[in-house]
Amino acid sequence: MKRITVGLLGFGTVGQGTADILRQNCDVITQRTGVEIVVKKALVKCLSEVNPLPVGIEVVTDPSSLIDDPDIDIIVEVMGGYEPARTYSLLALQAGKHVVTANKACVAKHYRELLEAAQLHGVDYLFEASVAGGIPIIKALKESLAGNRIETVQGIINGTANYILTQMTQNSISFYEALAQAQQLGYAEADPTFDIEGIDAAHKIFILALLCWGVELNFDDLYTEGISSISPVDIELAQELGNTIKLLAIAEPEADGRIDIRVHPTMIPSTYPLAAVDGVFNAVYLEADALGPAMFYGRGAGKMPTGSAVVADIIDLARDMACGVAGKRIAPFSFATLRPAQIVPIDEIHSSFYVRFTVKDTVGVMREISRILADNDISVASAIQKGRSNDSTASVPFVVITHEASGLQINKSIREIENLGITTAPTVMIRVEE
């Protein structure tokens, strides 16, 4: 029986999950592939960090001992971050080894040179685990939906941010209280910036856009906004309006060939399928011309779910290697060629908006806000004022829901209103998707 050997660049949560699945399910994996898949080596920063040492796996600290090992067929990169993951992946590809990764940051930022290296050396670069953990969304786009035109993709694809917003909604607590809970439970890192500021979700929706439309995009042009400005009052008002606030990643093609791709807090109707996705769960909703609407739901992170996706790519490679077609069957982004495209600037995107001003509770304030909005051709669908007080020095929230307008119009209006000196706190603006 043919034997395929794996080397792990990284032996943390996902690396250990990958090794565990390959060991625990070796019988069914062998039955499904017709080959034996074993992990030979694992790279770690420090040997003392691995206790106990894994049975049957050599733990090393020198990456060249994996990359240059002629017995290793597949390198699995589960280190995370941009470097040294990019460099090690390139070296592995240049050495003629297939690479499987769960590293969405590295794929999003460096996909061009990684794809070029894979194609030049006739090997595969696979990344099923880079988006939504164990949810098989990448495989669905590359294979099951290959005959469809994808019309839109929307996703809740960061479990940490979704957990925080869920706790704020269900328990009426502040953002910082919910973040502390997430950190205590291990859902958020000590430095949660990538999660709460939308960067992690941006990496993932960027990858999905490449897969859906076969485009080359500049990741740095992608608009990203986090959830730290969301307060319990915004959650409460959203509920009064029949809406739910989620950190939504959105991508869809424009008629002019550009791609509308962005990540930001979004108010969506509470009846919308994504509104029911709570806690650390992820979901990707898409619409395709032949299939219609579909939603993929499951655990978006964790040792075994993400390890499951990594193993799925290893199995794909094992099958292709057994048939002699590895590196030749499906292009990494499922298109034979990628076309250059631009991302639509966020100020050009039209939507309805929820805008919460914190203003002095004095006569004429609402009239001034309405005047500036009208001067900028923004039509108000509804307005809500909370907490009128007899104290003339008090501040109150004043909320407007607009009809469709551009980001440019809204931001210009907010600047003009804040320059009047009537606001007492930064204005909160949340896009509304109908």
C-alpha cells in the first residue's frame, strides 16, 4: 500500500487536531483513499513547550528538517500570521512539496506569489481550513458550485466577534464585559485586535471573493470596521426596529467588473437566516444563479473542526497523488486564470444607515440635524429620541434611520453635524442591509 508522509509546520491547537484526526480515523481514511497517511515530523518553537511528546511524531525546531526531508510529501502550515509562515510555505513549494494551510492571513496577503510558486513547481497549495474552520465552503465553491455564477456572499465568519455581540444582545452587557467573558472562555486572544476589529473576517471574505469570481484584488483596499463602538443602546434600538447587529462580511460583483467587498457591523432583519447564528458559530450565506440561496453553518474554529478541514485537503492530495494527478487537477482558486479587478471604495457603497448622535438635550438640535441631512440629499425614514430629561445639561441619544444613501453622503453629514458643537460623544453609524 502506498504511504504518504506529512510534516507539520506548527504543533499548536490546529496542528495537534490534524495529527489526532489522522491517527484516530486512520482506518476509515485508508479505506477512503487507498493509501496510508502518517505524520512524520512537527515543527515547534521550543521542545520544552511540547509535553508530553506525541507518540510516533518527531518534534523538531529546525524548519529545514521538514522542508528538505525527501520522505515528506505534504507540508501542513498551521503556524498562523504572515511570517515566517509565508517564507516556509514558499520554500516547501519550491522544494516540490504540496502545501496545505489553515492560515487565512498568509493566503489573503501573499496568494499571488504562493500560487506562482505552486504552479511553477507543479504542486498544490490548498487552504480549505482558512475560512470558517470546519465548514466546507471552499470545497463547495471550487467543486460543487463550479457551474454556477455566484451573485452574492455574506458571512458571519469570526466566532469571537459573534460571541461578543451575542452576549451583548442576550444579556444586555457592554462590549468590554462581553470581551472579558470571551477571553476567560478562551474564545478571544489576550490581544483580540484581529477579531474585534474585523481583520480576521476581512482575510476570509477576501479569499471567498477570489474563489467566487476569479479575480486578483489588493487586500489593503478592503474596508474593515470592528465592533468596539457598538453599545447596549445600539443593540436595544436595533431590537426595537426588528433588527439584529452582526459583524458581517459582504462580497458581490458590480456590473462594471469591480467587487464590492467589505467587513463592518451591520443591522439585518431578525428574520434573516444569518441573524439566528449565535455564539462562536459561523455561517456563510450565498446566492447562485442555478442553485439559488444556500447557507453553510457550523463551527468556525477549534482544534477538531479546523483540523477536520486540514485533513480534508490532505485526503484530496492523497487521492490525487495515488492517481498521479496531484498539482494538475484543480487550480487553487478554481479558475484557470485570474483577472485583475478593483474593490469598490466604501464611500461609493449605497445602503440605509442607522446613525446615533449623542446630543445636548436642547431645543433646535433635532432641527439642525434634519437640516444638514436634507442639505446632503439624505432622506430620513424614521427617527427615535430616547431619555428626555429636565436637566438642560444632559445628553440624550438621537437616532435616525435613513433611506438609501452613499457612505460619502453620510460621513459628510456626520462631520458637519459634529462641527456644530451639539454632539457630546462620537457618532455611531451602522449600515443596514435589507
